[in-house]
Amino acid sequence: MAVQAATPQKSSGLHFRWWWILLVVGVLLVAGVFAFAIFQPIKVLPRMRLAPGFTLTDQSGQRLTSEDLRGQVVLFNFLYSGCGAECDQMNATMQEVQRRLGETDLGGLPVQFVTISFDPANDSPEALQRYAESLGADPSQWRFATGDVARLKEVIGGGFEVYYAPDDAGGYRFDPTFVLVDGWGIIRGKYRYQVQVPDADRILRHIGVLAEEVQKSTGANKLIYEAAHLFLCYAP
């Protein structure tokens, strides 16, 4: 039995219908993009760049590497134990974040604090241990570490892009800075005193934003979070 071919009129109607469907879908997609860009239903932290790799020695004389910290959110700062009152505000901020961390819904996400000293000549493990104890640092969560002079310059100055240099009085000039790194080793926040005084509330809020992204950025939600990064929906 012969198969009846579609008439030109039917073929034209089918073609028109497909174009209409594609047009509607395209309009909806564009509308969705504009709505996301305008209303920004999800906030994220920027993915700045990869944090540097390192191998250091902590206050207990144990090796501390960047790989040891994978899977954890890490808040870094950079100083030396002999900086005195110049570091009081930085230490107070770190102490407050550590003390109030329980206020943030972390969903089981581990958080660590790491203070890197750029004065290894004076900051031996024993000196760092005394400094940590003077600040009431929880050794299971807040590590103090240092390493080789040349390598420290590469890690702190080159990798984290934090300035420091010896001064004429035997100390250091430096840029007081906190750096927030996610579990994939990506820098997600940088807080400089010269630009804006880093306050514990803001850092805790950002840690919470990271924890929420880790918890919810799965399945179909992952596309939504990638859209938030695409449209720069950054948390204040």
C-alpha cells in the first residue's frame, strides 16, 4: 500500500509550530537569565584563584601542608609573634571568629584557622606554641606555622599576595590580611585592613555562605549555583 506523503500545507504548519515552540523556550530562557541577574536569589563568594601549595612546620613541630587542609574551609592570616600591639586587632578578630563559630550553620563542614609567621628565625615551634597559648588558641582548630625563608616569600608574597618586608628596627612592615580558602583550595575571600577593617561578623557570614554552597550545590541546584557565579551574585 502506498504511503501518502505530507502535503506542503501540513509540512508548513508543522515547521511553523516548531519555530513557535523554540521561540517561546528562547524567550523563557532569556527572561530567566534576566530575572536571575536582577533578583539574584542565591549569593556566593567569588572564586578568586587557587591558593598556593605549601609545606610548613606548626607549633607542635608537626608538618602542615596545604593538602592536609583539603576538604576544610581555612581562614589564614600572616604575622610574626614579635609584632606586639600592631597585631592585637588581627588576633582579636581571629579569636572572635573562633569563639563564635558555633553561631554559624556549618552543616558539618570543618573549619580551620592557620596563622603563618614570616619570621622563622625567631618563631620556632616553641615560640609559636607560647604565642598560641597566650591567645588561648584551640590547638585542634588553630595552627601556627612557619617555614623556609625563601619558600615563605613565594607562598605569602607570591601565592597569597600579601606584602611583608623587614624594617629598620628588626621587625617587619606588613599588610594585615585575612584570606578565606575553600575545601578545593580556592581563595574565596580576602580582607585587608587598608581597604576595610575585617570584622568577625563579615567573616562569619562568608563562612556561612561557603557552608551553604557546599551543602546545597548538588544535583540540579549545582546549575543554579554556577549561574550565581556567572552573574557575580556575590555576598556583601
